[in-house]
Amino acid sequence: MAEKKLGSDKPKSYLPLGHIDSIENKEPKEGEPPRWARVRLQQEDGSEATFLLTFEELKNGLVRAETNKEDLPPEGWLQKLQDLFD
């Protein structure tokens, strides 16, 4: 499988829900990466939050989703329709 590019090197001041961009770790502590994947998501309770993850964590999650499809709920017709517009 070809490696998918995650994030962007042009961070936005406003990150839309469900989007990922790459931001500089301005004060990295020992063991931290030079860049973070910034992800803005809506949580189960409806609140929105911004997450800083390593790109390795995102890649591991991508691999898990691809190799453990049985753990994911089936996509309904509404999700498939929304995917056409995204």
C-alpha cells in the first residue's frame, strides 16, 4: 500500500471539524516530535476539541482501521451520501 500523506505544512488559523494539519512544536520537550498533527474533532457529547498527536499515532490508527474492519460499525447510506459531498 502506498503511504498516504497526512497533514499539511500550511497550518490554518481555523481548522474545520475532521481535518488534520501539521503544526510546529515550538517548545519541544525531550522525546517529542518537531511537528504535531493537529486534529479537530467532535466528541460523543457534541463538544468540539483539538487534539495534538504524533503522525506515528495517526498512521498506527490508519493501519488499525484498515486491518480491523470488523471492529468498525457498517457505513449507512447517509454516511455514503455525505462522503460524496466531502
